[in-house]
Amino acid sequence: MKSLLLIAVAAILVTIPAHSQDLRFGKVTEDEVKMKTYSKDPSAHAVILCDRGVLNGPSSTFTRYRRLKVLTPAGTSYSNFTLSVPSKSDIRGLVHNYENGEVTKERLESSAIYKEEIIQGITVYKIFFPNVKTGSVIELEYSFVGVPYEWRFQDRIPIVRSELQLDRTEYINYKKTFYGFYPVQQKSEYMWLAEDVPALTDEPYMGHYSNYLTRFEFDLSNIHAPTLGVYWEYSTTWEKVTEKLMEYDNFGGIIRGFPPVNDKANELENSSLTVPEKVDQAYQWIRQNIKWNKVHSLVVSTKVHENFKRNHTGNSAEVNLPLLVLLKKAGINAYPVVMSTRSNGLANPLSASISKLNHVLVYVNHDNYKVMLDATSPYTIPGMLPDESLNLSAWVMLTRYTGEWIDLNPAKGNVVRQYIRISPNANNELTADITNTYEGYAFLDWIRKFDEQGTEEAFSNYMRSEKDLSPQDKYAIKTIDRAKLKTVENVAMNLTGTSYLEDLGKEFILNPFVLTDLDNPFKAESRSFPIDFMYARNRSSIISITIPPGHEVTSAPESYNLIAPDGSVKIAFLCNVVGSTVNMKVDFNIAKPIFAESDYAALRTIFADLLRKMNEPIQVTKKS
């Protein structure tokens, strides 16, 4: 019994890192390397044991030290780091593993660190640690002149200790803004501490997690350290951001001239096409000549001409800036639009920051024709932005020195229409003929899946599996209209033996919403963050049911209507029984893309009520 108790105590000791741990680089303990789980969150894939940042006042040097424990195979993804810093950085790292009864150390080699200067004053380092596996402890330390663009006290994995110390310095001018909800202790005028910080948990229909982390964001004005020979000036307003970007060769230089588009521009300018037709042709021509390489970037690379003319692939700026130049040379008023994508978090209109931007769009405003363009997607059309570009607002650069914020609310919504015809066949078995129509953003979801499968036959097999169809059931694609963002598919199935039809002998119970995939994503009792649907949504179902001869309807759902006070959500549920025919119609509309977390309880109830009505069966009895 005594030995079992000692084993239990030892197990506890290796799952709980002590707050009194030595936080110096290289001082990882054997207990930390042998640690199996994090007691405050046993489900965690990894845990940050400490994250400490210190700004040294006299040298204006910021040093960050992070120690991370990998707990599961999925936790190894947290061992790769991307650092965005305002100046050259000194980087070192170690990987600790427990092998053959001892702790081993492996240094981070310079070959595993990839450096890229995005624009002047912003350098990105991508770091890939070696030999990382379940159980590894990773140490990363780096330093640079300046302050970070942000400091996170919270992350997607738990943090045992996060500490930030900003000594007074006369060489750096900056301001900091606090965001988030988790309590942070201010230990002194210059030091902040957060302990045992839980992981931020994703919620359904939630914007990017970084928008909700507890953090400081820093806005740098300038760094002036004469003794170090360092001077940088940063953008203090969005107008200054505009001015700076137009000075850069890899942004403004491209806008001032990009010869590969000249011939097409002359062709469009001299044509008799209308402005919308010219925009559409320019949009399609760009997509034919260069494909997006899945990298979002504010600026083009040094290989932009080669990428356009020879490789025919490039980052988002290498797709959209040539489109901008093509339109301008064709005589169309077009403007660059800079922004942060959804997966990069929100750019703050009240706080100018080039470092927060990672994407560029094109805005056409010509003779009352206004349209936003993003040619990175192979599926969208002018006026429709891909999901990643739907991030509330963006900054339109109107001149070299001016601009304005513009909303990115999509004009098109996510539309799914369903028509279901249920009737008896020659054997008096109920069959369903289902026609589904997908439009707008619903079409984009559908066509991405279609193209992933490669062929219509492969997609048909995929859909048959997804819809759990029997070998006798049929699936067919009726229409694919990429220009109009619309597709129509058809399913014919026998309901006998399916969950939609329960045969009780003298009566049967029918659920008429066949292959309707609407569900309630809001199952939690409460909500911490806003609900972000991205775009308006419309779901409608029209159902016509013919009852077999010798039967009658004895029970059917009652009609139901609901309209939210502000009209943002509407439900119309109609059911009408006439003799041997039942007609049903459901319209479910969500008119706005974003709801506050205070609206969560009402939304949760609305979804639950709709699904409750849709799950009310039709009861049919044999006539005596």
C-alpha cells in the first residue's frame, strides 16, 4: 500500500509543473520532460509552461523566452513558430526529450530558421524545431530592438505562466491596448502577470480565435537608438500606412507599372464593352494567367514578373495587384484595398498597423458601378469575395496619401433550396424525389467538394456515401453554372427501411424532411463570443406528399411563424392537409452576418424551435 501511494504521488508530481520553476534558458527539469498530462486540463495537446517577455530600457532590446510541453501527437503542431518582429532577431532554441532513461538536448540549427523581410521594418521568421514528439519540451528564446506587435497572455492551449515586463525606455515610442476577458495581474507599473490561463475554446460560428485572446497590442511610432545605429519610423495613421505602402517597390512600384498586362489593357480600353464587361474580362484574364499559391501577402515577391509570365502562380498580391494595374490602364477607376484576412484576425480602424495587414483586394468605383474584386479564388465572380476576405472592413487607398474604411459585407448570401416530392410507387411503397439547389456561398461550398473529387463519377460516389444512399437509390447532377454560382442535384430514393419512415402495421410515421441537413450548432448553455455567420443565409424546403390509397392523415404539424424584433431572423413553417395530399413549406432566413453574444440565447431557442417543428412527424393510418 505504501509503495502504491508513493507511485501515485510521483505521478501527480510529473503532471503539475511548479510555479517556482527555473525560467532560464536551458534549465528544463527532468520532471517537466517526463510530465504526461497537464492536471488543470487533461485534454490539452500541449501546454505553455512559461512565456516571459522583458524590454530592457537602456538597450531598448526586447527578449522573449517560451517553454512549451508537447503532450500528444497533435501537440507537435505547436512546435513550429512564426515570428513577426520589427528588426533583426537573435534566435536560439532547444528540444528536450526523455530517451533511454535520460534527458537529451538537441539544438535548433540555423538551417531550420527561414527569414523573410516582408516590407521594410517587418521581418518574419519561420522556425521548425527538430525531433519533436510526444513528451518533448521546447525552448525558444529570441531578442530584437523594439517591442513586439502583440503579447498574448492566452492561447489555444493552456498557459501556466505568462509574464510581461516593459521597462521605461527613451528610445521607443509606442502605445499599448489591452483586449480580452481573462484577468491579468499588474504587479507593478511595468510588469503584468497571468497564471493558469485556460485555453481559448472555439465556439460554432466564431470569428478567428485571435480576436478574442487576452492580449496587449502595440502600436509603434518610432525606434531611435543612436548608440545602436538604429532608427525606424512606423505608420501612426492609416493615411501614413497608405503613404508608406506607395513608397515600397513591392507594392506601390507594381501599381505604378506592370508591363505584362499592357497589351490586354489596351485591348480592353479600345473595346466597345461596358465597364462591368471590361471588369469581368480583366478578372477572368488574370485568373487564366496566374493562380493563387495559397499564400496571403500584402506585397509581391522579388520574383513577381517570373511568377506571372513563366510560373503562372503567386501570392495574393501577385494576383490582385496586376488586376488593379490592368483595370487602371484600361481606363477604369480602381483602387487597392488592404486588409487582414479572417485567419489573421481583425485590423483595427482606430489603430494603424502595417504589420497587421496580409492581403490586398481591388475596389472598382467607376460611374456608379461599384464592385469589390479578389481573383485568388477560382470560383468567385466580381462582387463576391472568398470567405477569407470577409473580415468586416478594409482600408481603401484612394490616393497616395488618403483613404477610407469600407465595409466588406457580402451582397450574396448562402442559399439552399429544396423541393421534396413523396409519393407511392407501383408497389405502394413511399418514394422521395429530392431536388437541391445551391446558390451563392452555398454553391462555393458545393463546387469546392466537387473539384476535390476530380470527376463527376467520383463526386457522385462521394455524395452517395455522404447521404447514405442504398445501391437502388439514384444521385444525379442536373446543372452546374459556375458563372451564375448555381448548381442543382437530384436524389431519388425508396423510403422503406429508412429512418424517415416507420411502419407500424395499421399506421406509419413519416418524417418528410428527407436529406435535410439543417441542425442546431448552438448546444452549449452559454456563449462567450459573438456569432459570426459571415453572410446572410436562406434555407427553404417545399414538400408535396401524396398519401397511398386507403390511408388518411391523422396527425400533422401545425403551422408556425417567428420573426425576431429587428427582423434579422425569420421562420415561416406552413403545413396544409387536403384529402390525400399534404403540402409543407419552410423558410428560414438569417438576414445579418454577425450577432452579439447577448443574442445567443435567442438564437439557440430559434434553432431548437425550428428543428423541433421539423422533427414533428406526419401520422398516417389505414382506413377501416
